[in-house]
Amino acid sequence: MSESPAPARTPSPPYYAVIFTSLRTEGDNDYAATAQRMVELATQQPGFLGFESARDGLGLSVSYWSSLDAIAAWKANAEHHAAQQRAGEWYHAFRVRVCKVEKEYGF
């Protein structure tokens, strides 16, 4: 999983966040290359707004989307779907949460 160098630059709310938390299994099993490909592929999807990721034991990846329809289209993407089918090879456990971002601030 690649780490984001800085927080994603997102538009003014509202927009959506897909929060993916995970505990990895041992070994790579083609995980790093697949994770990198998924980020590359996601950035090409209509409605994609940004991505952030970090791992220190617990992995946390957040992708930002313009709409629930954009999230559904990403989930249904054939290459993404094939990667999802390999989850048991890469994770002991994971959770996906979809949230509407209503407020944002920072510097």
C-alpha cells in the first residue's frame, strides 16, 4: 500500500469518503503491486476526488468520491472486483465504511 505524501485536496463538501481499515496477513502475495494498481485505476474513475493511506499495524485507506453512484461504479469495476476476491489472501480482517463528508477544515 502506498503512503500519501500529504492530505488529499478535496473540494468543498459535501462529498463522500470510503474508509477502508485492515489487518494484513503475512507475506506480500502480490499485494503491493495490486494495491498500487488499484490506486492508479481509482484515479481514472469518474467522480474520484483523492486518496490517503497509512499503515502501522492497522491499515487505514480513505478514498474520496463525488457521489454514491461514483462509489458504486468503482466497487463494480471488473479489475477492482477481481482484487476484492483476493481479500482472504491479504487480510486477517477488514471493514469498509462509506460516509458523507459535510464539513472540512484545516491548513
